[in-house]
Amino acid sequence: GLMWPWSSTEPAVEAAPEPEPESETPSWLQLAARATEAHTRDPAAAADVIRSSLQQAGRGDQARLHCALGFALGAGSDYQAAAAELRLGLAHAQVALHARYGLGVCELCRGKPSTALDELQSCVDARPDDGQALLALGLALLQSGRAGEAVPCLEAAVKAERDFERAKEAVAVLAEALRSAGKVNEARTRYGHVIEMGGRGERVASGHRGLGLAALQERGAGHLGIAAAHFAHAVAVTTNSESGPTQALAHRLHGVVLRRQGLYEQSAGALRSALECDETNAGAAAAQLGLVLSLWRGGDLDGAERICTAIHDSTAPSHFKSRADTLAAGLAASRLDVVRALRLALGVLEQLHHEQPSPSKPNVDEAPLHAVVGWAQRQAGSVRDSVAHYEAAIRCMRTSSSKELGRDSFGAPPEAILEFLLGQAVLARRLEAGRDPPTNEEEEEGACDRIERALIITEGSLGTEREGTRARAIAVACCRELGLHAGGRGAYAEAVE
């Protein structure tokens, strides 16, 4: 939604010189402005025109031309070169503000929103009614994790913007900020406005995508069906749109929801469609990881394992490879292959501890890895180590990203599974030969509390949606474990209950 204003936007208009009488020869700056206007859809051609003008223009025009060249290069995605040209305009009062805006947009486009904040804030301070600067600042705040601060800035951008097309972009970003700030009802209204305002398929798709994500966030009655319908609409409106990655994202989200509904074959089909739309390393790997989970839940373990191997051997970013290895460890556990599961899970954990990933971009979530290691240690007879890894998995579940990957990896509420497995392992320690000290009554009571907590968690997933099937199986296992423990203590009435 951020424009590079080197042709028809307000900054470029302000940067243009006063018109000269028709009888006089136009300046090089005027010729460059006219040429760039003729090349609004071809930034590279505009940049060539401006470079030619720079070679012959006087000193008074050069600052403006450097700024215009920076915008043209930015529109062509050459952000490093764009920033270099824009910095040449900072020392000139006439174009300094436009140069700051351009530098801020460069940082945003390079994925460095925090670095963009100072430049964009200075633009807003100087011109509080500049809709584009307000939009850019709001987007930088949102991408920096400061959604609450972004909302008033973006609301001001919507009010200030007089260009209808740019206003659409501001409304779309505002909707995202509202949802990220937890104001889901207001976000839903704004997403509706995005759809009603129409325009580019990519933008309309963002409205449907947002409504689908809002439904998942609220988890109301029938939320999976509502989300699936909106993601399907997002796919439909981007079928012939400008952006393959946008269409791929809609397919991926649709595939995720279909999997949660238990529609594994349809989910796999949606994710294969995502692969056809986005051939970038990261986009393809994301779709492949989703496909692994859908095939796994659908019972095609061989197909899922082949894709994990393909991701591991590909040129995808390292964190995608780590997730593929994590899923491969889970697949090995599903096959009861203790040795392979343990080797893969421990290998990824060791890699993570060496890499120390950035907190904003975690390499992979550790909860499923600790869960696999805990299971493998239990199968190998090392119950004490098993308990330690289950406890580590529960600690990892405190982050929302871990919960999301955990839900997808485990196929049920991950907190319930981990509480159940940990409680079960603690109870099993009383059977370990030669354990000193033996499991005491307090430990056993705590273990039973964990299993009861797992049972309570699963009750929220036992609705009419097909995603409740796995949760029901966990609930049954919890009841059986509690009954067996009570019977072992001689509390037969409790066991029967």
C-alpha cells in the first residue's frame, strides 16, 4: 500500500519547479518530470531518464533529481541504491522531507520497520495531515509489534487521505492493526469495508483473509466453517490477480482450516495449489510443511516423509528445514521408530541451541521436539529423562507460536496432550526398579491433577467440528489412566467412576 511518489503523487508535485513560459526552453528537471510521468508503470525506464537529466542539469536541480531517482529505484525494488540517492537529498530543504519518507519506505520494504520509525515519525511531525506518511508510520509500528500505537495513526491516515485508491490501502492496514491489537469486532467491520470498496483482487482478498483470521481468533460457533468460506473467497478473487504469493497464502490458510476440520484430502489439494502459485523457496517450503501435516493426519505417512526429506535437501531457509526435521521426528514416533525419532529430535534441539535464533523470528518451536524426546525416552525405559523433556515442552508452550505449531503437530490441543503425557510419566516412575526416592503420594496427586487438567482442556474441543475427534481420544486416554491409577490404589469406586 505504500507508493513511491516519483510520478503523480503529492511529494513529486511539490518537488516540481514553477512552470516556465511556453516560449522558454523547459529545464532538465521539467523534462525529467514529464518523462517519468510517461513511465509510471516502468520505474527502470524512468530511472534511465532521470540519470540522463542528472548529467546535464544544474546544481539547483540535482537534489530534486537525486530524490526522484531514489523513488524510481525504490519502485523498482533496488532499495540499497534508492537509499543512496535519497540521502543525497537530505541536505536540501526543498526535498529533505520527501527524501526522509523515501528512506523510511526503503527500510519498510527491506523488512526493517523499527529502523524506519524515526524517518517516518519526522515526516508526520512536520506534516500531520500527510496521509501517506501516516500510513507508512502506522505500518512500521504494526510490523514492529506495536499494533496498539499503530491504530490511531492509521485512523488518522484514513481521515487524511483524499486519494480513494490510497484510502483503500489505509483501511486494509488499519483492519490488520485492529485485529493484532485484539479489537476483533472493529477489525471485522474494517475488513468488510475493504471488501465493499473493491479494487485490486489482492486487496479484496486481504479483506476475506482478515475475516477468516478473525473467525479463528474468536473461536465462536462454527468458526472453522466461517474461516474456510472466507479463505475460499480469498482464493477466488485472486485467481487472475497480480500476485501469486497472495493467492498462495489464501490457499495455504484454506488448507490449514480444512485440515482442522478433518478434511485431509481437500486440505492436501489446497496446499498443492499453493505450491503451484508460489515458487519462491520460502513460499514453497511453507506449503510443503502444511502438506506434510495434512498427509500425516490423513494416514499417508510415506508421502509425508518424502516431502520432509525433499525440504531437508532443498535450498529453503534453515528454519523451514528445522521444521521439516521436527515433523520427520514426529512421523518416526508415529511409526514407533524410537531410534530415528530420538536422533532427529535431539539433532534439531542441538542445532537450535547453537544458532540462538532471533526472538522475533524463531527458527522452530521446541515443544514438539521435547515431546518426541520425552516419548522416546519413555519407550527406552528412561522415565526420569522423559519427565524432564515433557516439563520442558510445557514451558515452551507459553508462546503463541509454540501453541500453533503444537496444535498442528499433535493434531489436538497440545497443552492437553503434554499434561497427560507428563502426568502419565510421573505415575510410571513409581514402577522404576531401584528408584530412590520412590514416587510419593504428593507426586502422584500432582500427576493426577495434570491428567484431570488435560481432561478439562479437551472438553472445549469436543464440539460438532471434526477437529474434536482427536481431542475425544485424548479425553478417553485421560479417563482410562485415572481409572487404572485409582484401581491400583484400591479405590475401586473411584476407578469405576
